[in-house]
Amino acid sequence: MCLILLAYDCHPQYWLAAAANRDEFYNRQTLPAAFWPEEPSILAGRDLEQGGTWMGITTAGQFAALTNYRDPSRNKPQAPSRGHLVQEYLSGSSSPEYYLQNLLDEAELYNGFNLLAGSLEALYYLSNREQVIRRLDRGYHGISNSLINVPWPKVTKGIKGLAASLSGHEANWEELFALMADKELARDVDLPQTGVSLEMERQLSSIFIEMPQYGTRSTTVMLIDRENRVQFRERSFTPENSETWQEVGYSFRIGDYKE
């Protein structure tokens, strides 16, 4: 996952609204979001190369999502898969704060990550590039491949777009998906410097990425309303063609089995 936008406990209708893009190499095999047969309380996609996931929710209301922290100079080739962090939290029974606290001791084993973990009570954030657990304040938040709410162009634009899409009483699904499909590149003067080439910074600066071998593989929009009803939609895109996709959708009430 390379961009996560959140409206957390700041909308009259929704406790949480999340819109996220997963960027990955096109040849990395993936399953779309579904309830996992061996763990039917988990709704998430699945990375078939390592077995983990990048974003998911359980029928008990545990939520987690992950982005990579971009700093190629510190990458460890043999580091464990970061996608297992989301899976571990969703599979367990720990509170989000307790899970992240235990993770702190081994967080440096992984390549850079940003991890959100939450429940109906609270939402927490941990990056192993700052080693501090934060409880999120109510409001709008954005995470790309740096720390949370660092004002990269795509993060700033995304937060504004999310707020606009949620300005009415009901969320506008098509506006949310259109926001996450924005391919406009940032100006050079606004680009971050993360250790990749200028041309790569340009290509990675848009909300939706489309490159020859790498790009946005899927967009996920999830809404949890004040009555604990979850609506979850995911679009998985044809490689190098964002105009065609397969969409799946699920709805359930937290505490109940899926509908």
C-alpha cells in the first residue's frame, strides 16, 4: 500500500472512512479482497508471494493497513515480509496498542514501514522509522511512503479530496474512486527527496501510479458507520490499464457474521 487516506471520527455518519491505493510490481501474484477460508473473520486481499496482506478488517472490528517507508539506502534484502504485520494483528486478539508495543522490540528487523492498527475504541500508528506509537486524533490523515501526515503533494491533495467527497451526509463512492485514480504528477519543486532518481520521484508522485512494470494494483474504499456497519469495496486493475478493473464488495455489521 502506498497511499492511505483516513477520515477518523470526524464525520456525522462514519466512524471511519478509508481510501487506499496499493502500488506493487505487476508480476507479483495477488488475490483480491475476500473473507479468508482458513480465518473467516478476516476480510483482506492476499499477497501470494509472501502470504501477508496490506489492508484488512475483521468481523470483530479490528482494522489494519500498511505502507512502505521509502528509503532505499536502508533496505535489508533478507528482511521479513512487512505484510505479515497486518496479518498477525488481524489474526490475534490483542488490543492495537498492546500489539504495537510488543512489535517495537523487533520493528527494526523490517524494512521501513508505517502500520495502522485499530479497533472501535481507538486507532494507532507506528513507523519503525521513528519508533513511537501514536494514538490518532480525530480528523483527516494521510500516509504515503514517509511518516504520517508529512505533506507530500499526493497526501495533501488526497486529504482535501477525501474531505470534499465526505462533505455530504453520505459518502460518494464514485468521487472516492475518482480521487484515488488521479494520475497528475506533482511539480518538481514539490517533490520529496527519498533517495531515488528525480524521474522516479516524478513517476511516484501521483495518487494513482502507472509505470511500465510497476503501479497501482488496487484501490480499496472502506466505510464504517456509527452503527458499526462496514461497507468495503475494492477495485483491482488490469496491469498498465487503469480503465479496466474487477470490483468486489462486502458489507457486514461488526459483531455479526458476514451478510
